[in-house]
Amino acid sequence: MSVDGVDTTNFDKFQTGNPVVRRMFGGFFRTVGETVEPLGATSVLDAGCGEGETLERLAAILPEHPVGVDLNPESVAYAERRLPEASISVGNLLDLSFADDEFELVLCLEVLEHLPDPAAGLAELLRVSGRDVVISVPHEPWFRLGSFARGKYLSTWGNHPEHVNHWNPRTFRRFLEGQAEVVEIRTSTPWIIAHCRPRRTG
């Protein structure tokens, strides 16, 4: 799909006309919002912000001037026009150009499943967070089953070709606990939403 001359492939999924999928997206962002709002963060980074869907949907409960980074320059270009009050730039989640503890809240939604080394990505999220990190990933096998039922990615039994990591709540908690303090794991079909914090020493 092209929006204002920009290729926004990731944007397409949020424009679905399927009422069931739209309802699931609504539930997902509602659950993320319920996790984020009580944290009262005054600074936020959305790592892997795409076209700015999360920053726009949660604008009422996020700081006035959020920060976002994404690897795709076309997504960043669209997000910049969509969210003029935000600071959006091209950036690599595996090498974030921010100081340690720079943000009170770091969001990373639907990104870690794409990374060949998700532990390295998690380490960077925790490094730049001074307090809270909220992460979401697909809840397997339900995410794949849902895709398959809708006739998507049939040759890979519903698995998105860019998803190289697969978790359920138990295995995702174990993955996070390797580096972080896990505050809460929630589910919003078909996603897992985790609230965690950097593990401080001393």
C-alpha cells in the first residue's frame, strides 16, 4: 500500500475491513493502554514504531512529545507527517542512539519476533529504560492458527515469513527473565503483552 507516496506495508494490517480482526486490534491496544497508563511516564520511546500507529492510538496517555525509531525510512517518513509533535527517526533497535536510562518508558510492540537475536534487542531496550519496558509478541500457536484460518501464509501453516521467534506466555516469561524483572504478563488474543523492568544490581 502507498500512502502519500510512501510505501507503508505494515500500515495495511491496521486498515483491515475484517470486523473480527479490527476487534482484536482494539482489544490489543486497550490492553497495552491499561498497562501503560498507570505508569505515568514523562518520557517514552517507541522502538520499532513503524508508521506511528501505537503513538497515535495511545496519544492521550503518553507524554506530549514521544520519541520513535524504526529501521524503515519510508515508515519513518510517514510517521513524521502523521505525528508532527513526536520525534521520529531512523534507528536500529540493536544499536539505539540513546543514553542509558534515558526514557522512563520504552515500548516495543510486535518487533522481537522478527529479530535473529532477540536477546540483544531486549538488552538494548533495557539499557535505555530508566524504569519500565512494555513489549508485545505474537501468542503462539494462536497467532499462526488465526492467520491460517484467514487463508494467510498457508504454505508455512500460518507463520508469517518474517517471524523467526515464537513464544507462548510461559516461554516468553522465561526469555525475559534472563535479563529483566518481569512485572506482569498479559494476553490479548492473539498477542502476549509483557511489562518488565531493568534488573538493577547493587
